[in-house]
Amino acid sequence: MIAHLKDQIQEIKARTNMEGRYVKNMTVNSMAQTQQLCNLNERSLHDAMEKERQELDEESRVNVEIESYLRTHQQELEQKVDHWMDRYDKDVEQKEQELEQLKHSQESSLHRYQELSKKYSEYQEVITEYEAEKEKARKEAEREANRLRAAIKMQAWWRGVMVRRQLGPYSKKKKAKKSGGAKKAKKSGGKKKKK
């Protein structure tokens, strides 16, 4: 039995030794595996961190460039705004001056128009009076011409009567006194002329 026990102890020792070596090898392998996994994870994290750092650097550089562009663009826009505001102010001032000139021109034109209207009315009155006087003078001249014509006709008729009747300067001068028969012949001859 002792031998048997010794054999069992030997077996247990061998098994324990073997288990210890197995556990030790397993622990070493587990540690090596864990170490490799940790190294892989560390390398992966390091790569990811490096990638993130590169992306961050790139983003920072892009951000700086965008900021620079935006500042430049903002300055250009501010310059344009200043330019357009100046131009707007100048245009408004110019248009106000033009408006003032137009108002002044309109006022002077209105004043001139009123003056011309007044002069026109005065001239129209003068023209109307002149035309009335001219018409009156024309009627007077026509009346005078009619009178003259009537007077000429009357004078012509009177002269005709005087000549036919041999009166006044149209009478025949008597050379010698003849008998009354001659006068009657003359008168009868005058009467024949009248017919």
C-alpha cells in the first residue's frame, strides 16, 4: 500500500508537474496572445490616432485656408459695399441736384410761361383792338369810298345835266343876239340830246 501510495504520490506529482507546466505554458501563451492582441490594438489605435491627427491637421489647414479665403472675400465684399454705398450716395446727391435743377427750371419755366401768357393776353388785346380799329377804318374807308363814288356819280350826273342843258360853264356863248327862234332851236336841240 505504501508503494501504491508512493506510486499515487508519484503520479500526482507528475500530473501536478505536468499541470503546472501546462498551466505555465498556457499562461505564457495566454499572456503572449494577450500581449499580441494588446500590441495589435495599440498599433490599431496608434494608426487610428495618427490618421485622426492627419485628418485634424488637414482639417486645420483647410479651416485656415477657408478662414483666409472668407476673410479675403469679406474684405472684398466690404470694399464693394463701401464702393456701392459711395456710389449710391453720389448718385443720390447727383439726382437730388438734378431734381433741384429741374424744380428750379420748372419754376422759371412756369414763371416764364406766366409772363408769356400775360404778354400774350396783352398782345391779344392789342391785336383785337387793332383788328377792331382796322375793321372800323376799313368800314370807314369803304363808306368814304362809297361816298366818293356816290359824289362822283352825282357830280357826273350833274355835269351831264349841266352839259345837256348847257348851263353854267357849259353854256354856248352868245355871239350876237338873234331872234328868240334861235334860242328855241337850241333848247329843242338840247332836249334831243337829253333823250
